[in-house]
Amino acid sequence: MSRTPPTLDPAIADRLKRTPDGLIAAIAQQYDTGEVLMLGWMDDEALRRTLTTGRCTYWSRSRRAYWAKGDTSGHVQHVKSVALDCDGDAVLVRVDQVGAACHTGDRTCFDANPLPLAEQ
């Protein structure tokens, strides 16, 4: 007997507004400090895994594969909460980040490249 693989809850899936390639932006934020850690991409399956496993799972556009944050680096993201934005095209995942969030080794993906602001 074949078993149907689990799918994202249709009540959630119906609310998503995906890019043409089926993705939504996923912003990871440190749950206790509010620090913005990184931006990744999720499809329905990555979101389902994130909601059901307690670990952030993303879709790698370059590798065309799923990856649970920390599987190779040990820098795991333990999910505390997930919220869909008002437009349904992004999720905010509040996490407890273990180690660096960025693949470069920086704490966040936004540490290394601040842009200059014009003087007001």
C-alpha cells in the first residue's frame, strides 16, 4: 500500500502568494533580541517541514534542494514561532540561532555590507 506524503495544511497553502517559481521569502529573526539573521526561501514543503519539525528548512535555489539550517555547519535554527505577513508572500520565523546564521561565519547575513546613507 502506498502512503501519501504529508503536505502543507491547505488552509495555510491557500493563503500563500508565491513567486513564479513557487517560493516565499522567509526572514529569520532571533526570537529574544529581535536581531534579523538572514533571508531564505521556502516552498510549501519547506514551510511544512519548518512548522512540523521545529527546525528551519529552506529551499536552496542554487542547489535545487531542501536544507535544514545547521545540518552541515551545526548552526541550527530552533523555531519559536512562524507568522505569515499581511500579503501572504513572506514569513517571519522567530528562532533561537545556534552559532552563526550566515554561511560566511558572520552572526547575521547583514553584518558585512552596510550601505552608506545620504546625510539628511
